[in-house]
Amino acid sequence: MINLASAIQILSLDNQEDGTNAGEGLSAIETFTYFFAAPTVLFIAISVITYALTGERKKKEKISSVVTSID
């Protein structure tokens, strides 16, 4: 029975695809950077760029004329 269990375990390890073994874990600083800091910075950068391109702009004051405006 022990030989059968070890044979099954060897076969199950042999059938794994490349890259299925876990790699090194992330440190706390790497986790914070990858999953909080980087997305936050990207969100803020995209928001600022979008606002700069589509936000309301100050209208230039036109010299008012009696002909074109009523006071």
C-alpha cells in the first residue's frame, strides 16, 4: 500500500506543467507598492490628464459693445 501511494504521488508531480511551482513571496513593501501605491498614482495621473483635456476653461472676456450686449 505504501508503494502504491508513493507511486501516485510521483505521477501527480510528474504531470505538472512548467511554471506551476510557487515562486518567492512578496515583501510588505512590494505588496504595498504593487497593489496600493502604483494603482493610486496611475488613477490620479489619469484623472488629472482627463480633467486637463476636458475641464471647463475660463472664457476670455470680450470687449463688450453696445451693439452686442445689453446692460
